[in-house]
Amino acid sequence: MTTVLDPTGELTPQVRERVPRPESLRGLTVGLLDISKPRGDVFLNRVEAKLLDLGANVNRYRKPTFAKPAPVDLRHEIATQCDAVIEALAD
């Protein structure tokens, strides 16, 4: 079992089971979340190109600011439209 720590300051981490990895990304929709830090889009542009080569569909999203968690409506949109998510952390 893996422990995932939440950087938002929770005092007692929740135990979460890992979701099984898909055998392939072909035909899956992968969301790319830009957290609005400098050069995050540069990183995600490269990731998007690789994902498209693997046959994945790609949806791009952007947080209004890196200083706060993603708004609830954005998280809901990503969760309902994507099979997997990659978040860009860059500077």
C-alpha cells in the first residue's frame, strides 16, 4: 500500500488505494493541467506531443493561479472528462 501525502496541510493523511494503470493510453483521454507557473506550458506541450504519438486524446486545462488549489468546477470538469491527468509543475 502507498501513502500519498497531501501538501495542503492535512494533519492525518488519508490512505488511498492506487488506481490500476491502463495497459495502453491508446483511445484514453488524458488531461494536462497547467498550474500557471512559468514554463509549465512548455513542459506540457512536449508531453502532449508524446501522448498523441501514443494514441491518446488530450484535453488541456489551466488553473487561474498556482497559489491556490484548482477551483471545484475545474476539478469536476477534469474528473468527468478524463481517464488520467498529468499536472505540470515548472519554474
